[in-house]
Amino acid sequence: MEKYKRNERIGAIIKILADNPNKVITYNFFSEKFSAAKSSISEDVLVVKKIIENLEMGKIETVAGAAGGVKYVPVMSIEDTEMFLEEVCRKLMDKERIIPGGFLYYTDIIYMPDIVDKLGRIIASRYLHEKIDYVVTMETKGIPVALMTAKYLNLPLVIVRRQSKVTEGTTVTINYVSGSSSKISTMSLSKRAMKKGAKVVVVDDFMKGGGTAMGIVNMMMEFEAEVKGISVLLAMKDPEKKLVEKFHPLLMIERLDPMDGEVNIYPFDRIKK
């Protein structure tokens, strides 16, 4: 089997860890892959750890024990996070995005791979040290952000549907009330989608009154699941009282006026300061 130089191993280790965020990769795996002693791999990992953390590209954590190894924790620096969210805000505050009826067009933003990848990474960083089993979202626009969040948490994604599908098998269907329009709608989830008693994080693209989020929380109760957190990309400031008490938006829409073409959006953490 081919032998690899240290710089070659280090480059490959970084690639493997980055492709498998929040997943423990054993030293045995690297040792067999590179035909190198565990002591050499351990030294390589120390170099990788120094590089990644000095460049503030995340963290490298080692796990002790027989089944231990190393994993990449995808944490963005505070400065990079703030700069990125400010950039997204500038894109969203383009007056051309305002749609008659008081809506904002942002579909292109959440379907851009590089943008949605970072959005998922930022949301995931809030739950890296929580014991979570699933990331849950509502179809369809919330799927890209939720999928990237699930990727960086190394968890399966569960999608709640607005209508049950034949291919889903037996489903649980509930009614929920929109927090903004008081309209009654339905949502469905396959009984096979998740195990009972799981711990979940709810991720969605937008929140106004919190009706959809509350509906998902009620759906999780049907599965005896515990909601550990609710995160959304965008939230309207009004109404201030949502149907869910605790949630975390990345960006807050403070003003959206289609008449004068004004839209003001800010990173939520900056507003709190």
C-alpha cells in the first residue's frame, strides 16, 4: 500500500473531517487509510487542530476511549458570522425584492449553495453541545436551511408535509392555526419518520406570527418528542407576541413597506445589543 508524506496526510485529514462535520472519525480509520502508525496520525491531528483553530475555521475535538477519535466542529468566528449576516441583509434590502401585498422575495438567497451552507452552519452552532436526535422543518422553503443545519449537526432531517403522501405510509395529521391570518391548515408526518421520545430542533425559513412553528411543536407532542430549540432565518418584528415563546431568528425584519419601497432587516443578535 502506498505511503503518504505528512503534508499529504494533513491535507487529506482536513478534507475528510470537513466533509463529515460533527462526526467522530477514528484514529484506526486514518491509520489504515494512510498506512501510518497511530502515533504519526496523532501528530498529524495536532497540526490540523492548530491550523483550523488559528484560522478560526472551526474546532477540532478529540474523543478518548476505545471508540474515540477526532471530529471537526463547524463553528464560524463571531467576526465572520457578523460580516456574513450583514451581507445577506444588504442583499435582502434591495427594494426590487418587495412584492405587492407586503411580501419579500428571498427564494434565490436560500437556494444559493454557498449562502445556505453558511446559514446552516450558523444555526447548527447553537446546538452543537445539545443532545439532539433530529432536525425538523416544514416543506418546502425551509428545507435548504434545515438540510444544511442537519448536515453540520450530523443528524437526519425530518420534513413535515402540508398534505400526506401515499408513499409516506401511515401518517399523523393535525390542524394548526396561522398566527398571522388565523387560517386553519393541516400538516402531516409519517409515523416512520422519527422515533418516539426524540429530542429535536425545529428549523424554518420564515416566521411572522409563529403559527407554523406552534403547529410543529404540537406535532412533536404526538410523537412524545422534546423540542430543544426553534430557529428561523427571517422573522417579522410585528407582531411582537408570537404563538411560540422561545425562538431564535438569524435576521429580523423591522420594516417592510411596499408603498414607499422601504425594507429594514438586521441581524437579530445585533438588535439585542
